[in-house]
Amino acid sequence: MRYLVRIKLNKDFLKQEGNKITIGVRAKPEDGKANEELLKKIARHFKVPISSVRIVSGRRSRNKIIEVL
């Protein structure tokens, strides 16, 4: 399943509406740390291993498309 994800920095929440997810991350967007936190939160939300979540597009953007296998 693919989801449209919007990132908000310096916040800590996750809100899902259909296939759209708004998520807050505390990690800085340096060296992929924010993306790592994003993947961990998404995996925890859907109760799947982190290896089942991947960023399809938008690796360097606040708007991303992620896929949960």
C-alpha cells in the first residue's frame, strides 16, 4: 500500500486520513536521520518491521510517497 506523507519538523505526532499521513519528526534532516525516524514511526504505526517500509519518492523533500509491504 502506498501513502502520501507530509513531514512536520520539531513535532512528535502521527495523523492518518485515508492514504494521507501527516507525521512529526524531531530528528534534523541531516544524514538521513529524519528519514530513519519517519520509517521507524510508520513501521510502529502499521505494526510491521522497518524493512517492510520504504520511501518511493521524495527522499529529500517534506512531501514523500512511502510504501508499506
